[in-house]
Amino acid sequence: MNPRHKPVAVAVGVLVGVWIVVMIGFVVAKNAKVTGEKVRAYLANTDPTKLQGAKRAAALKKLADYMNQLPADERRSTRMDREWEKWFKAMTDQEKGDLIEATMPSGVSQMLTAFEQLPPEKRQKALQDSLRRLREARNDPRNAGQWQGKDAPPPLDPELQKRATAAGLGAFYSQSSAQTKAELAPLLEEIQRSMESGRLMQPVR
């Protein structure tokens, strides 16, 4: 090789090497990123009824880790998915409680305390608006695997909604069973998003 061309060749080689490393990192990061689709695939391809002991515990921990890496909207969507419901029905009460506690966003307790201090009309509006957004998310055709159309159950059982409103959402949640907490989880996350965004501070119309 001509000595004058050697630095150029070295520079090109370095650039090619850096490009290859960057592309490998991009592919690895893309495959490692947790998405709602990836969690639903995990739920569909893993049967908790066939798992026992350490394997079952590991599968539940993996699910919790996945859920905690999802953005709020994808976590909400996954909680309303049929595959999530199948898993939940296969869990014990202890497993349900542990999973809900492990996957609820931080600050929920503080949110519930602040929520109960709002005027009644603001609390009622927050509940109605949050339930409406949950219905819209459930009926969105892009959310594959969810209950949709006329067969779709309400985002929260009307009787459960009535009891939560009468008892106070925070007190009702703290005293509820794991199953009830699971049903309330999407609603609580939606209310928390409303409070963090400042929507609840707007005048009631």
C-alpha cells in the first residue's frame, strides 16, 4: 500500500468498525425494548397453569418487570387485554396481590390521598373522564386482543364504581381484595395521569 494512502485506509476502517458497532447496538436495543406487543406475546405464549414453584415465580417476576418498563398508555392497554385476564384467573390471591403491588406506578398512595381532598364535583368529574378515556382506549381498533364492540365489558363494573364512589376511592382500594384492586388499577392510573397533567385543576363545566 502506498504510504500516503495508509492513513486514509485506517480512517475508513475505523469508520466502518464504528458503524458496525452502532448497528449492532441499535439491533440489540430494539430487541431489548419492552413494548405492549412484546408483553402480550409473552402472556399468550406462556401458560401459568403449567408452571410450578420457582419457574412460576420467575414467570410472574418477569411479567412484573415487563409491565414496569411499559409507558403508561401501553401498561393500561395491557391490563385490559384478554391474555392478561387469562393469566389473572390462573393466579392465587397472593400472586394477584403481589403482582398488582409490584406493577402499580409509584405515588399512587399519595395520589389517592390528594384525590380524596378534592371537592366532590371534581372527584366525580375525574371518575367520569377517566372511565371515558378507558372506554375509548378499549374500543380503539389498534389495541389488538382487547375486548371490543358490543361484547366489551365496561372498563369498571357499575356496582364496583358505585361502591368506590360511596366509600371513597382511597379507602375502598386499601380494603379491597386483590381481584378488585386489579379491576381498579387502570382507573387509578388514569386518574393519576389526570392529576399529573393538571386536568383536574381546570374548572368543572
